[in-house]
Amino acid sequence: MTGTTIIVAIVAVAVALLVAVPLSCRMAVDRKVKADAETIGTAEDKARSIIDDAIKTADAKKREALLEVKEESLRTKNELEKETKERRNELQKYEKRVLSKEESVDKKADAVEKREAECNARIAELQKKEKRVEELELKGVQELERVSGLTSEQAKQELLKSVEDDIKVDMAKLYKELESRAKEDAAKKAKEYVVSAIQKCAVDHVSEATISVVQLPGDEMKGRIIGREGRNIRTLETMTGVDLIIDDTPEAVVLSAFDPVRREVARVALEKLIVDGRIHPARIEEMVEKAQKEVETQIREEGENAAMDVGVHGIHPELIKLLGRMKFRSSYGQNALKHSIEVAQLSGLLAGEIGVDVRLAKRAGLLHDIGKSIDHEVEGSHIQIGVDLCKKYKESAVVINAVAAHHGDVEPESLVACIVQAADAISAARPGARRETLETYTNRLKQLEDITNSFKGVDKSFAIQAGREVRVMVIPDQVSDADMVILARDIAKQIEVELEYPGQIKVNVIRESRATDFAK
């Protein structure tokens, strides 16, 4: 019973399980389906709400975008309208300006037309008046000619002559006034400078002549110098290029040569031969060679001493030699080298007085006559030769111009050139510096009187004070007081052009009128 019950119970339980399990499964499925359906419904609702929200948002965004576009277009439109309005205003202003300018131009054109018309009318009126004046002038000239008895050309000549006389008088007065004023200002200073320079320039010579005479111990030495059949004198003349003049002059032999250096070589050689006593061709050749070397050494030393005495340095050695050669050169009895040293010292003193470069002035003064050292060997004046030498040895342009201008051949381009001119004149014109021959002196005085007599209105002239002054007597009827001043200046200019002279020449024009009668 028990076992059957248990089995029955077990079978009942199994049947119950078989029935309950599917039923519970179906119920579970139904619940799940229901739950899924509810879930799906909820999701669809959510999706619809999301879509609705998106649609609403999109509509809102669209409306906002449309509003922004409308606002932007409205703003752009306003700006364009504003800009257009401003440009329209500007165009209106420009148009007003153009119109106003056109109006002013029109007014000016009208004014110009009016003025042109007035000018044309005035021109026509002036032409009429001019024609009338010409007619009146012609009538007046004819009337004047009738009254005066002179033609217009004659009256013109009289007027010109009267004006010319007045101008001459005024010009003479002005010239005398300016000349006196300039002399007052310059004469005092010039005298001070020149006197100061002459006082400071101490020179050790007054006048030096070139002597070509060799003293002999006795007349028997003349025969030894001539030699057998004249071979000694011929050898000496051939070796030195100097002529020996042996005449009746007691105890003296004269040396004659154009070249002063050759003459000095011959003098030194002859003196050595006389002292030595052995006079024959071989000894003569030996002594001439020694004399040449001694003279060359002396020339170089003299040039160096001259540059050192003056204080000028850096001169080319060839120019130093040429300076030394000037020791044997003289002009009017004045030694050329000592003259150059004196001019250099005077130039330095004058340059110091007026504040010019002293060294440059001394250099130009020392070299101003350098052409005289070889003017007997080279063609041309000593001025041109000196300029060429200074250019060759690279002297400065100021020195070259001073050399070229020291006799007035060219215009001085610097104060140094003017100073050298003045120093050269001072050195040549001071008392005792130069010696003129009687023939040269008389010729210069004659030329001076001939120049003054060549001028119109001169009666006679006299050169006085050794040619330092010329007195000119004029015809009173031909030369007036005003003409005298101009005549004196013209004569002075003519003398400067035609004559060479040291210092200055005073031109004194004298006009004298006399009335003579006799008491009976």
C-alpha cells in the first residue's frame, strides 16, 4: 500500500509536472510577448517624440537662418544705400564746384576780352599819338635846324663832343680820386714792407763783375804759356774751349769765352800750371781734368750752400748743380747766384709780412732765374728755360708760375708770384746792385723820350734823374686838364710795354699857358 501509494503519488507528481511545466512555459512566453509588445510600443512612442522634437528643432533653426539672412540682406542694403547717398552728395559737390569754376572762367574770359579790347583801343590811340609825336618831332628838328643854322648830324656831333668832354672831366676826377685814395692806403704799407725787407736782408755784395784776367809772375811766363810753335796755347784752348788773348798787357793773360764755366775751368787750370811751372801738352791735359773736377765740386757745393743759406730743402740735385753754375753768371755786373739768394731772402721776408707761405716764397725766389744757368746753351729766354727746368724736375705749380711771371710775361696766379716780382725788382733796383754800360744807358733814355714824343699833343719831353723820371710838356690848346691825367696813364702803360728797366719811372705831364705883352 504504501508502495503503490508512493508510485501513484510519484505518477501523479509526474503527471502534474508534465501538465504544469508547459503551462508555465506558455504563460512565461505570453508574459514575455506582452512585455516585448509594451517595450516596442514605448520605443515607437519615444522615436515619434524624438522625430517630432527634431522636426520642431529643424523648423526653429530654419526660421532663425531665414531671419539672419533677411537681417544681413537688410544691413547690406542699408550700407549700399548709405554709400550711394554719400557718393551722390560728393558728385553733387563736384558738380557745384565745376559749375562755379566754369562761371569764374567765363567771367575771366569776359574780363580778358574787355581788357584786350581796351588794349587794342589804347594801342590804336598810342599809334596815333606816336605818329603825331613823330610829325611834331620832325617839325621841331626842322625848326631847330632853321633857327640854329646846323643840321641834325652837326648838332649830334656837337652834343657828343660836349658829353665826351664832360665824361673826360668826370673820368679824370674819378681816376685821380681813386688813385689818391689807393695810394694813401697802399703806399704806407708797401713802403713799410719793402723797407723792412731790405733792412732785414743783409747782403755781402754790392756789385760784382766777371773778370777773365789771369795775373802772371812775369812777362817771360807768356812765352812758356804759348810754347814752341804755339803748341801749349793750342792745347789749352782745345781742352777748355777758351780763347787766350796774350797781348801787350803787362803780366796778364785775358781769357775769352761765352761759357763762364769753361772760362773758370781755364782760369783754374792756367793758375795751377803757372804755380807748378811745368807747362807742356801732357801736363796741360792733366791740369785741365783736375780743374774740371774742382769746378764741378765747387758748383755742387755752391748750390748746396745757397739752398742751405736760404733754408730751402728738397730741391732736385740737378737743380742744385744749375744753381751752383749761376755763381759764374752775371747780369749787369750783378752775380746771378747772389741775386737769386737775395731775391729768396726778400721774398721770404715779404711773405712773412703779409702772411703767405714763407718757405714756398723762398723756394720760388731762389729758382726764379734758374734758366740763366744754361741760357747760353739752350735756345729761348731764361724765363722759358727756367719754366721747362722746373716742370722737368717736378716743382709745384706755384713755383712754376712765379718763374714764368717774374718779368710780367704771364699773369701771376698767386701772391707768391707777385712777391717774387717785387723782390726781383728790389734786388735789381737798389743802389749799387747793377751796373749799366754807357751805351745801354743812353739808348734807354733816348727810347724813353721817343715814346713820350710819339703821343698827340706832346710838345717836348725830357728824361731826368738817370731815367727815373720823364717830364712831358704838352701843348695847352690840344690837351686839357682832364686829358693830362689820361695822357700820363697812357704814356706810363706804353713805357711798361716797350722798355725793360729796374724799379719805376715817374711820368710828369706839365701843361702851362702863358700870356705875354710889352709896355711901351
